[in-house]
Amino acid sequence: MKKISKQEASILKKMKIQKGFWIGICLMISTIVGAVTDNIGIWLSVGIAVGVALESNQKK
């Protein structure tokens, strides 16, 4: 296996922990579910709420 350099390690570390990751993922999922069920308003608010909850409970 190839060893990674310090620069690659720092890039991976930055990519790993980004603020708002869970909010974005939940918004994408809720938008798809809302479009399929023709009730996008409820699903967007559910997605935001779940994303914020996951974001706040994420270990730092």
C-alpha cells in the first residue's frame, strides 16, 4: 500500500469534518421524498429538522 503524505492527510481531514454535511444530506433525501409523494413542504421541514438534530449530535 502507498503511504499518504502530510498534505494528503490534511486534505482528507478537512473533507471528513465539514459543518452542514448532515443538513445537506437530509435536505437532498427529503427533497426526493417530497417530490415523489407530492408533499414537498412537509418533507423539506422534516429534512431540515433531522439534519439539524444529526449535526448537533455529531461528535466533535
